[in-house]
Amino acid sequence: MADAAVPHFANDGGIDKIRIGAREFMCVGARPPFDHPHVYLDMGGDDEKLCPWCGTLYVHDAALKATESVPAEAAWRPAVAAE
């Protein structure tokens, strides 16, 4: 369930760059069922990170909350499984 605390981002539009408020996050590629393996990425001290699966460039934007992105539709929340 730790997965729920890590922001997830998707790139359904295939755009080159997405600005995000998190430095640690998951890239899912496109939204399911067209997603790639969900990859945990950590920018560390850098301001950008390239997803090794889909090539999306994520750029840190300190003005955004950890779960926010530009474009806004890139932020994605996985469905919580019923117990």
C-alpha cells in the first residue's frame, strides 16, 4: 500500500515534457490498460528525470504540489483495490 503515497503520472498524449511537483514519483506511461511497467523514479538533486520506458521528460516545478502536474491531466491516481 506504500504505492498510494507515491504520486503517479501518465502521458496519454505522448507529450515531450511534463512539469510535476514531486521529485520521487511513478511513471505509468499511458493510463491502463495501455500502461508500461510502473517505474519508480527519483530526481535526487536534479530538476529533471527521463523515464527509461517511455522517454517522457519530467521537470520539477516547486510551485506545484507533489500530486500536481502541467498539464493537469498527467496526474493519475491508481484505483484502490477493495479489501
